[in-house]
Amino acid sequence: MKRIIVDYGICKQLQAEGYGSQPTIRKALRCESNTKVSMRIRQRALQLGGVVMEVEKIRQEA
């Protein structure tokens, strides 16, 4: 699963620039949504120094 990691404060900066609410930005950076707005958020986050990371989900067995 891919995710964009950004420095502290970038989410607030994206919100101030009018890209949406904190939950919208968070979902976009976690690649949980794939709308036009989400793509613009990811593109801007990369311009601001964000890095694409591959993240593994750890499955817990009972």
C-alpha cells in the first residue's frame, strides 16, 4: 500500500491553501481515495517535499 509522507505542518498548509479538510487530506495522502481532489492534494504534497513510501499492513493473528 502506498502512502505519501510529509513534514510536520504540511497538512495544515494544504488545508490553508484550500485543498479540503484534514480528514480529506489525510485520506488522500494515505491513498484511501482516488478523486480528482485527492490527486491534486497528492501532487501538491509532492511539490512541497512529500515522499512516496510503500507501507506494509501487519496482520495480527489470533
